[in-house]
Amino acid sequence: MTKTTTKTTKTAKKIETTKTSFVANLKTPAIVRKGFRAYVGVFGAAYEAAQPVFDKAVKNYDDYAARGEKLETVATTYAKDTRKSVVEFAKARFEKRSAQLRSFVPGVANDRVVELEAEISKLNKKIAGFAKKATKTVAPKVSNKAA
């Protein structure tokens, strides 16, 4: 690299040109290389610091998944058992309340209630039969005749 500078002095009135050549600093590539190595070294140190944490997280993930699986089976069985017990409780309470209500109604009315319940069950069976017949019947085919 060459740098040209121009100096002008008023007294001599002559232009003095000096050529100064800059010798490339031999330390510059070494400094750049050292900076790059430091940059890479920071990432290497961060990777080494993060590796045990990553390994621990992977190990704990598997442990947590196994624990979650156990809890899931326990919760599922609990939910099924709870549903059954709630249904049984509701049926028992309904029977108890309906028996209490029947006790308040006179005896003739109780007999009539039993008759009406039997009639309702017969009608439900007929409705189910009609529904089956309705699904089996097919609409007749209509042919279009050209005019």
C-alpha cells in the first residue's frame, strides 16, 4: 500500500511530495484469527455448559412421561368408578323420592300410576316398531316419461 501526501510550504513555494509506504502489519491476521478463535470458544463453552442441562432435561422428560402414564391410568379408573357410583346414587335417590311421593298419593292413585307406566312402556314398544318399519320401507321408483 502506498500513500501519497502533498505538503505545501509558503516560504519555499515548492511542493514537496513524500511517498510513505505502509508495510502491512504482520500482527493483523494473527489478531483476527485470535478473535475468531475466542468467538468460537465462547460458543464451545456455552455448548459444554448447556450439555449437562440438556441431558438432565431429556432424562427427566422420560421420568415425567412415565409418571404421567401412571397418573393417567389412575385418573381414568377413578373417573369410571365415579361415574358408576354417581349413576347408582342417582337411581337410588330417584327410587327413594318416588316411593316417598307415592306414599303421599292415595292408594287408588298409586294403582293408576302403575297402570299408566305399563301403558307408557307398551306405547314406547309400538313407537320403536314403527320406527323400524319406517327405516325398512323404500320409496317406490318413479319413472319420468318424456313428453
